[in-house]
Amino acid sequence: MLEHGPLLTELLAGKSICKITDEENHRRLQNETIREDINKYLRPLNRRIATIKNESVYFLAYQELNAEARNHLAKEFDQTIKFLLPLLEWMQLTQEALGDDSVFSIEDIIDLYKYARSIESNQALQKRFSKLASNRFFNSSSSDLQNQLKQVFKKLEDNNYLHKLHKDQQYYIITGKIEYLIEIIEFIKEEESLQIEETAQQEPMF
Amino acid sequence: MVANKSTTKNQSLLHAQGVKRLNLIGKYSTQLMDAYIKGFFDEDSVSVGILNNLVDARILYRPDATQGLKLRPDVNKLIANLTEDERKRQINADVSSPLYEINTLVEHYTDAQRKDNYIGVDYYFYSLTEKVHDMTEQLSNDIEFLWNKLHADFGFVNNLSDKIRENELAQKQSQHLLNGLKIIDFNYLFELTQNNSKLRKLLVVDLQKKISELHSSLLEVQERLLNLMLVFRKQQKRLLLINNMVAFLKQNPNFEFRDYPNRSNVPDIFNKAASINASANIALDRLSDQSVLSEIVRSLPASVENHVEPLEVGNDFETTEIISVSVEYEKLKKDVTKFFEYFIEQNVIVSALVYLQNNKLDWDAELWLFQVIAEYEGLAQNFHQDIKFEKKKKIVSAFNQLEIIQDIHLIIVV
């Protein structure tokens, strides 16, 4: 158990463990025996290890859903719903800007320079991006595109949706938290039996 | 023999013509490449004579009178292959026609053998070797071309629907190649060779080895294509999901979601627990840690007496704060020293907490006990033998043997 100390601390601090931000600990959590050991330890704390379908991310869930737990979960859910649209809009915009369709899986890389160039060169995209940057989630008050870009990416990094491999580089890697977000919308779509058409048209690119 | 002479003559004619036409391609490579990219040949870029030469050489052609000159499909293919231009490269392998030719050549060969025409035997064997080589080489190129597409992740088209279409095409092509390989009937070829060991080595042994290699490479490429297709489909589904959800949320800004956190079964994705801070405090209940901790205590802010005049220019607020902390600490130290003086005079067990209360000292109990311990630790070792210093502990957690010092009892034991 001793060697899992740092991992436990991370988990208890509310971190999501994915292979992009913490490869070694993610590998440990893929081992069922280790998960069982940690779960034994977590039981008195009313916690257990949980994951999503593709196991790209691990986090702590409540073992027993008492009133206090439900109270916390309700607050979390409100937050998730509140910031769902700006995050999804950012993903949509990014896909349109980069013209590359493979940017929304864990490990995909976004080149900030390429992204900036592409937004700059397209008035419609730039307008949409500025509007998005001023959203409560990204919270940029600047009218300068460079500052807006900086703020949006910083916010995404702070919230662990993106991970910067080297401090001074322009490359961002998508983390497991995006997978988590995708699973949330998949679930909501199923549960609410949202009548969203499978063939709905994308917003026009230009 | 006459037939062989004419064959040689034909070959030299062919050679001369080929060289001439290849030269033509070389000489007008710039204009031809422009035509490859633009899709039509700029007829003003060369003289009418050259234009006619290029048409006669089967390099350019005019599909119909209303259209401009274009590269012949074969030339287009040649350039695509030379430049590894995956958009235009095509799968060419046709196995049945070379097989017919091989069949015919074998008949020529055995015929020549029967007539003791040795030059003919050599010539037809050479042609056969070349034909077999051409066929396997073509197949091998086509398979390599599929591998290239795969390795490039279909990066030569840049949207997902195109990638999916390209992948579908590549899968069809691989199936086509696979069907082609199945046409090669080694039993038939075996019979065809009629116990001629040279022919059998060429048409059965070597060819079978080569075809089996190509076959496994092809099966692998097919499997990889299929896997990549699954990835493409997953991405496509994901994009559609994102786009549709955005559209839905925009159209229904006040949509009431179900109360997932209060369901009897909360899905894991909505069951992300609150964080727990694994904080730690100084604990003096473990003997082995005590020396380290007393080191830390000794390195705490120095006394007021040692304090030098604060710098004239500086942050007033910070210095006052440090001074006030030091002053407080000095007071605490003095009170603890007084407590020790008091206890040395007593001949009974003295409780540090009771002393604190009786003397109405305004120290936090924990801080007080902490300083009493520090003072005791700071005493010379020979004093330690004379004092019975007892920590009254209480176990607070069964899980990690955490104990809290509730009080300290002291008595002189001499």
C-alpha cells in the first residue's frame, strides 16, 4: 500500500487520473488487484475507484450515497450542465478551425499556432470564437484575439481538459477528461431520449 | 530460325521507338507535369509540331473535339506512381490476363523444346521468367500502395467522410487483389510444367512462395484497414454527437435535465466524490521523529533580543508581523520556563494543562503542550534522567494509530 501513497493523495484530492497527465498511476489503476487494495483502504472514507467505459480515466466515487454525498453530486451536476455548452461549442469550433476530424479523442494534439492562424484568417470563426471566449466558463474580458486564445487554452488546461507537454511549446494534448465529457453527453442523449436527428446538419463552416 | 531473326528485329525497332518517346516525356516534363496537375495540356506552351509528336507518341490525347488535350490515363498513372501521389495511384493488378499469357508462353516453350529449337527455348523461358516477375511485381506494388495509404492514415484527404470513402475503396481494392491471388491455380500450373524441373521451379515452387508472402501481407493490410475504419466511424459518431448536442442545447436553453444525482442508482459519471484533504500536523508521539521535530522547533524565529533594527526601507507590515510573532513566542517561552521552575520546586506530579488553567494563561492548550515538550527536549541530557516526563495520549483513529497528546505530567524522580 505504501507505494500507492502519492496516487491515493491525488485521488483523494479529487484528481482524475488519465495516461496523459499521469501515465504511471493510470497504468497502476488498470490493474484490478491494485484497485481492490486501494478500494479496501478507501471504504472507511466512503469512497471507491470509478471509471468510464473505455477506462481512459479513473476518479473517486462515493461508496454509499448518503445525503451529504447526494448534496455534493447535485452541485457537481449543476456545474457540469452549466458549462456543457461552452465546452462543446469550443470542441465544435476547434474541429471546424483545424479541419481535422480527429481532435476529440484522448492523445490527439492541438497546435495552438495553427489554431490561431486558422481563426484569424476566417472572420466568421473569429466572431464565434470571441463570443465563446467571453462566456462565463472561459471568462475572457479582452477584445484582443491573442489574449482570448490564451485565456481559453489556459482555462482548458486549468480544468484538465488539455495538457501541455512542454511549458514553452504550442502543442496541447487532449486528456481523458474530454472522454469523460463525451460519455456524459452520450449518456444524457440516451437517457433523455433526446430526439436529435442522426443526420442533423452541421453548422455551415463559412 | 527465321522467326527468331524477325523477333530480334522487332525488338530493336521497339527499343528505338521507346527511347524516342521516353525522351519526349523528359524533354517536355515541365509542361506534362503542369497538365498532370491542372488536368489539361497548355497547347500554347509548345509548337504545333511538338504537339502532334506528343499525340503520336500516345502521351497526349483529345477525348473529343470540344475538349483540350489531356494526358493519356497510362501516363497519368505513370506519374502518379513515380511521385507516389496517393490520390491518383490506382490498383492495376489483373491476374487473369498474365496467367493466360503464361499459359501461351509455356505452350511456345514446350513446342520449341519438342522441335529442338534451343534459341526458342531460351527466349521463351526468358519471356516466361519476365512475365512471372512482372505479375508478382505488379501485385507487390499494389499491396505496397495499400500499405502506404494506411501508413499515411489517409492523410491525403482531410475530411472524415473522404477518409471513410477512401478506406472503403482501399478495402474493395484489397478484396479485388485477394480474389486475383485465388485465381492462380497451382495444381493446373503443376500439370502444365509436365515434369520439367526448370519450369516447375519457376511456375510452382518460386511463384508459390512469393504468392503466399503476398497473400499474408494482403490479409494483414485488410485487417488494418478494417480497424482504421472502426476508428474513423467512431470519430464520425463523436463529431455528430457533439454537433447535435450543441444544436439541441442552443434550441432548448431551459431544458430541465433529469435529477441523476438523486436516483437510486447514480451512474458513475455523475458520482464524482468531493475531495478529501490529506493534511498532516506535527505529532510528537513517535520517539524516532522527536529529534527531527525539535530541530525544526529550534530553527523557529529567533528571539527578540537578537533582533536587529528593521531596514529603513522595506515593507513595514511584514516586519511588524514577524516582530509580533517573535514577541508572542518569547512570551510563551518565558511562561513555559516559569512552569518548569514551578515544577522543579514541587515534589508531586504536575500537570502542564492544570498549571495552564490555574495560572489563567492565555495560551492555546496544544501550543502550550508543544512548547513544554520543546523545552523538555531542550534540557541537557542529564536532566532527562531526573525528570519523569509522561505524555498522556489518547487514540483517535484505529486505522492509522493516530494518537493525540492530551496532557503532560511531570515529576522529579531523584
